[in-house]
Amino acid sequence: MASGMGQGEISRQSDGFEDFVEALTRVSILLARQIAADGEGATKIVEVVVRGAPTEVGGHKIAKTIAESPLVKTALFGNDPNWGRILMAAGHAGIPFDPGYLDVFIGPFQVFSAGTGQEFDRDAANQYLMSNEVQIVLDLNMGEESATVWTCDYSYDYIKINAEYHT
């Protein structure tokens, strides 16, 4: 289409519309992940997934608030499976949810369920968090919607880069 060789505009009724949307989505996700991975001083990329949300907007706001939390980002740099910081950030989003229904996973480790912290292998979770890519999942268990946000950790280099940055 951009070259002028296309057959007009793409609409929901066009042949190939679904293929176009799928390709655009793949490219958009790839670019979002690259932006997150290229964060100043980043040592890892973090995927924050909120599922079971009553609305996509609410799920996205919770995921974004977790992804932007300095306390979560520094815990991730320290490879600390600190589910309390994740819950604090989720609550700060201002979207109502009941912790009594909430499930939280750090990678394959369920760290919180139904209002209470869960027993998990902290050493193995710490090892998992040393990876270049990690995932945090919150299941609100309140609906069918989901949202994903990518971010990075805050490292010593992030502080150094931004402390020495002058305008």
C-alpha cells in the first residue's frame, strides 16, 4: 500500500484483513519489546501480564502501573521475587480488585493466591530472575480480558546515566 502498488485501502471486509492485522500486531509487539529492552542501563526485559480482568482498559492500567513502578523495577534488578511490591503497584493503579481472588506468578512460581503468599522455592525464583527475560503474571480472576506490557529493570547504570545527564 505504501508503495502505491496496493489494491486500495484495507478494510474489515477486505481479503487479507486478518492477515494484515496479525502482521501489524507481530511487528508492534516486536517493536515494543525492543523499546523496553533498550532502556537505559537495562539488564533484563520484563513482560507484565494481567489476565482475568473485567475490562481491557483496567487490565492495561494495572499492568502499566506495575511495569512503571520503581520499587518493582529495582526488585527485578536485585533478582528479588518480592510479590509485595507487585501487589502494591497493582493496588496503586486505582482499578478495584479483590486480593482474595488474585493469583500472582513470577515466571513459573506462584507466589500469591487467594489473599495470601504462597510457599515457593526462593532460590529457584531468584535464579529465574537472573534471566535476560522474565515474566510477571497477575490473574485477577474477575473477567475475560487481558493486557500485556513490556518494561525493563532499573539498574545501577540507570541511576548513573540519569544522574550524569544534564540539560
